[in-house]
Amino acid sequence: MVAAYTEIQDTLPAVKLDHYMDHYDMDYGIPPDEIPDTTQGQAFFVATIVIGVVLVCIMLVCGMGNFIFIATLTRYKKLRNLTNLLIANLAISDFIVAVVCCPFLVDYYVVKQLSWDHGLMLCASVNYLRTVSLYVSTNALLAIAVDRYMAIVHPLRPRMKYQTAYCLITGVWIVPILISIPSAYFTSETMYPNGGTTPATHKVFCAQIWPVDQQAYYRSYFLFVFAVEFVGPVIVMAMCYTQISRELWFKNVPGFQTEQIRKRLRCRRKTVMVLIGILTAYILCWAPYYGFTILRDFHPTLISRQKNSLVAFYIIECIAMSNSMINTFCFVSVKNNTVKYLKKIVLLHWRSTYTPNKTVDEMDMRTSSMPVTEEIECIQLR
């Protein structure tokens, strides 16, 4: 679902076909009869397969993985440290996209091949939820980096209180909710031809489209979002992890190092390496998306006449969305014992069903010795 600005051509007849061409022109200066049909050809067929595989993987990995993490976090209070609360926001946003948005995107991109049949309200809602999820994920990653920086570089300073943490979490959501409003407001449905001239052969294009007289506002809005939700967070996270790396790898620990201290240091280093990997994956996944968008909206003549430019954008968009799978795998599957806690929940349910003389609380006490993680230090990151 692309975002662009439109140019209204008064010389065209006022019919739905030309109305679509007005919007699809995107101020690229392309005559309506020269707009390429992106749904035809081998490139679109390959793109459809790639997009379908990525979206299905997102639904499976992010849907199941984040559900397990949220369920275990809800069930066991010992998991609710500050770091996990921040990760939970990441999990919730990715879970919403996987369960709510991805099924509609599979239908739009793969089944109907760029045709939206679910109405303007759902079109705007899906576009809005995807945008909010992206910015929530960015803010959550930023908050985790700052939290790690304060805990490792400044360990003697008081840790963040839960009241402050909840205010931070509120900000993680409020900012994306507000700055994503234009993505819903400017979303529209537009009919375009699909090998015929009758309405029955037309498809419906669902996208965020800005009028040409608001071109300056669109560019200002995009640059603002680009700075606040990508460049700024990446710079801050890079600075945090650079200082953390210097603290863990290049600073001598005073006194005699016991085996417990060395083990704790190794665990911290391993955790920081994972976090740096997550930051690297975030940059690699989202930098092409922002780069293509800048190229398309600020230098449109460079790609306007390329037949497969829109296909390329959709593939880049799916690569960006796949970052949620990396986050889920690293945070949920690797750094937390969510699978063990899921087995614990299933075991408690089975025992409560087949051993009526034992209460759930009694059985929970018998299994309470299970560690939160393989290394408690790796999850609490203290």
C-alpha cells in the first residue's frame, strides 16, 4: 500500500478510469496511456510468490511466537521485569499486524493481485495499524537500548521505577498513534482497469494518496517521520550500544574476577551481541524501504517509467515487514524460555484435569523452581 501525492488533470473526462489515472499518475509526469500494467509478466508472478511466503511466515512466526510470550508474561509475574515489559510492546504490535493485517494483505497482494474488496474503512484501518506497529516497534527498540545503556554503563544510578516505565510505555504507543493519523486520513480506494473497459474487469487500488496541492505537506510530513522514527532512533541506539560495547569489552573490571563474575560478563556480552544484531537487522530491513520512498517521492523521474518499479517496492516493503520475524525470533524464542513456560502451562492444565485432588496453585508451587531463562542474567540484563 503505497503513499504518494496525486495530480488532478482537468482535461480528462470525469469517469472512474481517468479518475484512477489522475491518482496513479503520482505527479511523475506519465501520460495515463503509458502507465504499465504491473500485474502482468514474470516479475509480478515472482513477486507474488515472495510476498505470499513472507506474509504467511509473518503470520506463523509473529502470531504464534508473540502469543506465547504474551501468554507467559500474563501468567507468570516473575517474568515481568522492565526489559520484558518493553519487549511485550514489541510483541503486541507485531502480533496485531500478524493476526489482523496480514490476512488482508495476503488477499490483496496474492489472491486478488492488487485488488481491494473490503471497503474503504478496512483499507484505512489496515494501513493505519501497519504504520502504528512500525513506529511502536521502533520506539520499543529505542527504549530497550536506553534501558540497557543505563543498566550497564551507569549501574549505580537508580533503576527506572515501574510508574516511570508505564509512562514510557504509554509514550511508546501515543506518539505512533498520533503521527500515523495521516496514513488513515489520506487512504483511498481507486478503480483501475485490468484488461478491459467494463467495471466488472476493474480492480480497486488501496493506497495512501495525497493531493498534489499538498505535495509540500506530504514531503514535510515524510521527512519528519523519517527523522523521528528512523534516523533519530538508529543514531541513539548506535550510540548506546557503542558505549555498552566499550564498557563490556574494553574496560577492565577492578579487583579479582571470580568465575561468577566472568560468567556474568560473558552473558552480558552475549546479550549485547544479540541486541546489536537486532539493530543491524532493523537497519538492513527498513533502510531500503525509506530509501526507495525518498527516491520515488523526491526524484520520481528516476523510476517513474520503470515497468517493475511498483513490484520492486512491494518486495522491499515485505522485506521491511519481515523485520518483525527477526525481532520475534531473537526476543521471544532465543532470549526467553517461553517454550518451557508454555509447556508448564499445558502441564498444569493437564494435571488439573486428570488429578482433581491437586489444585492448580499447589502444582504451580511444585514447578516454581523452573528458571525464567537459561541464564537469569540474560533476560534481566542487569
